[in-house]
Amino acid sequence: MEATVTKASNPQVQILPDLEAISHQAASFFVAISRNSIATKGRFAVALSGGSTPRRLYTLLGSDPYRDKVEWRHVHFFWADERCVPKEDDESNFRLAYEAFLSKITVPASNIHRVKGEEDPEKGAKDYEDDLRKFFGMSGLPAFDLMILGMGEDGHTASLFPGSKSLEETIRLAFPVYMKRPKRDRVTLTLQVLNNSAQILFLVSGPSKAKIVHDVLGNEGKTERYPAGLINPSNGNIVWLIDREAARNLKRSFHDPSIKHSTD
């Protein structure tokens, strides 16, 4: 199914049967947005996320029929966040994307803009910001054509966590995130960069996300408690693709015209 990409001031929520359906719909969005961006600007800049939910999407992008629908030589890959580990590490978001699909497509090495997770967080953030400014221009904010995001059970997105000082950052594009051990330190794009994207695609799956999905999307005044709820681009479009298990607490919102249900 080909996805139609439109701009809207409010989030669009699509509830789909399962992760497989989410992944195919996300792949269709990826294809549609890439084609539009390449046709109008000659390139497509996308920021990827890690985690288990987007893995199937990435596998689909590296396989037929989606693989042949994208002009990969015009696609530039960035990451919404990265753990401070070597690129070969099992926890590397780069490694996830590389093994799932980047290694299976033909794309110039210069089009892959990874975070140098092997560096310490401060240097990794600075190097990544330098790369962003070189690609998008030294003044102003990066404007990604597509930002692929997930949401944790605590409402975090990218590596922006509840209560973090990184949420208040208004100057830097990339920010170091220091975690309590044994968790890995990270580098994340800042909130202002996420909110400057033209298209944002949230992928949320599983019963463990049901409560936070309700809190963020249930329109009960809790949205701004969570980083994911702060994603609100003034000139962009947000689409949430949520499976039935994650959306089970949204039943009271079924009358909402912004929520679309699929039985496919």
C-alpha cells in the first residue's frame, strides 16, 4: 500500500493490527516521503532510531519490494540518538540499521552520517553537530525530511528522558547524555532539532506501551510531562503508527477523527 503524505497541524494516529502492519505502513511512508523529497530537492535526509520496534521496518527496506522503490544514492542517513559504544557493539543503533538494511543497499559511504559512539559523549556530540552543520548549513536548524522515532515506557524519545536538562537546550544540535551505570551514555539530537523536521513518524508497539500511549495521546493533560509529548513541530507533520496492544487504552478516543483504525 502506498502512503499519502500530507501536512497537518495535529498528530495523525493510525492504529494497526500488529508490528508487521506497522512496519509495512512505515515502509510505505518512507518510500513516499523519499520520492517527494528527491523530486523536489534532489536529496532525502532521514534520521533513524534504534530499539526493537523499527528493526522489522529496516529489514523490509532492505528487501523486495521496497528496496527497489527508493533512489538510495540520494538518501542521507543520520541517527536520532546513539549509545556511546563502538559501531560493532550489539547495542549500537548504527549496527542495527547496518545489519538490517544498509548493508543490503547501494548507498555512497559519504551518505551515512553516523554518531561516533566510540568517542566520549561530549566529543561524540560535538563531532556529530559539526557533521550536521556541514550538511544542512552553518546557520539555522537542520531540517530533516523524515524523523523516525520510538517511545519508551517512561515517555522518552530519542535519548531525551523525563526531567533531563537536555530538554531545555536551545543552542546545541546534539547533546551528550550521561546515564547511571550499567546503562550506556548516549548522544542525542536535541528537542529543537526533532521539532524542525518536516515529517515525524512514531512507531509504537506492544502492551507495555499502553499506559504511556494513553498518557501522551489520550488528551487528559499529561502530554507535556513526557518528552514524546513535547514533539510538536510548528511546520511539520506527525504520524503515530500504533499496534492494537499499545493502543488498547485509547478506546475511549475512538470517536476522535484524527485516529484512524485499520483491520487489514
